[in-house]
Amino acid sequence: MRRGAIGAMLAAMTAIAIYSAKGGVGKTTLAVNLAWASAVRSSRRTLLWDLDAQAAASFILATKAAKASAREVIERALDPDAAIVPTAIPRLDLLTADASIRGLDALFASLDKKKRLRRLMADLARRYDRILLDCPPGLGDTSDQVIRAANLIVMPIIPSTLSRRAYEEVRAHLGHQHKGVTPILPVFSMADRRRSAHRAAIAADPDWPVIPMASAAEEMADRHAAIGAYAPRSPVAVAVTQLWTAIERRLTR
Ligand SMILES: Nc1ncnc2c1ncn2[C@@H]1O[C@H](COP(=O)(O)OP(=O)(O)O)[C@@H](O)[C@H]1O
Ligand SMILES: [Mg+2]
């Protein structure tokens, strides 16, 4: 297929990657809740694509086991449909992850297809308005694929001077390698205003969205639900909805 043809197929759909080089910074929490906001608040046909072999998003939202392994989808041995399951949230489907994509960087490298993820998303673009990618941590072939496939990268950052520096480094690296084509939206994650280091970091970047630390966020795995479904008025749910609104505004601008 011609290069431009993939772009044409992708035109109607928007892909948002929740990415950081670090683990444990709130990627999955943001991905699940932003996907909920897309499907419920914006009534978008939404797909949450779990790209992390730890499969936390799949554990939270999957209503049944998928027919295919995540690896077979990446290899294009099977249609992505075989790994897509419905969620309990209207308009939200899930492309499940499992241990078969442990070492996803090596898998992408062995395939030698720089736009494999983009190609797979083009196949899905007719059926979904929004695809959210819950990314594994790391800076390698997977993040390269994500950058080529996404329209926007949302990067959760725990407020601190060192996290801020790490963000600058990752941004410089991605910008260097990909000519800065994919915009990055930094978001303070797990922010605790009782801590002076968090307050200082937030004061240094007052324009960045802030997702507060909250116990409601930790209940997602036990409740198998997005926060908006069980604690819609909690500060963390309100912050996620505000963030989603800002993302939508930015994408449709
Ligand atoms: N805003 C938050 N408030 C409280 N706990 C959070 C928040 N965001 C994430 N967590 C918790 O922090 C841990 C790591 O979050 P997770 O979203 O899995 O990060 P990642 O996907 O980047 O590894 C999880 O136990 C999660 O429940
Ligand atoms: Mg995760």
C-alpha cells in the first residue's frame, strides 16, 4: 500500500498514547480513565489498546478472555479483532495484552516494520473515533512505533525536579529522532500538595494539567471500573475529565 494511503485511512480517527519511559507513574490509571471519558463524556467510539505485557488495563477492564494473543496481532498473523473484547463501559472496547508481548521492543525490531503499529491502527480507524494506547515503559522500538502512530502523547510525570529533567531528556530524544512531529502533553500525575517538592514542581510549570493523588485511583483494579463510574465527583475523576476536555479541544482545533 502507498504511504499516503495509510494516512488517508487514519484521517478520521485520532490516536492518543499514554506514554512515559518510566514505570509506576500513572500511565495505566490515566489511560483507563481517559478512555472512559472519551466513551462516556464525549460519546466517542473508543478503543483502549493495552500494549503492556503486565496487562494491568486488561485486568481492570476485560469482560472476557480474548481469542488471540497480543503477539499474533502485532505479527499480523491474526486480525486485531481476535484480541478485542467489549468492556462494561458503553462504546469502549479493549485490545487486550498478555505475557506474549513481553519483550515487545525485540518483537518490533525483529519484524523490521517501522510503521507496524500505525498500519494496524489504520485497519481499526473505520470502527473507532479514538484509540488510546496504554504503553509499556521504556525508550526503544516500542516508543518509536508509538510516536509514529499517535497524534498526541500524554506523558504523566510525578512532580519533582528529577522527573522534570527526565521528561526534558525524553522529549529531546524523541524530538531528535522524530523531528518533533508528535506533540507531547506533560501531565503531573499523583500530585500531593502536602509535599513541598510537589508544590514546587507544580509552581514551576503552572500550565501543566494536574492529576491529584487519591485513594479512589487505587480502587480501580478491585472494582474493575474507571473512577468516573464509581466516584465521579472525586477530585481525581474531575481532573481526568478536565484533562480529557482539554485533549479533545486540542485535537479538534
Ligand atoms: N492519581 C493517583 N492517586 C493514587 N494512586 C495512583 C494514582 N495514579 C496511579 N496510582 C497508583 O500508582 C500505581 C502505579 O500506577 P499505574 O497507573 O499502574 O502506573 P504505570 O502504568 O505508569 O506503571 C498503581 O498502584 C496505581 O493504583
Ligand atoms: Mg501501566
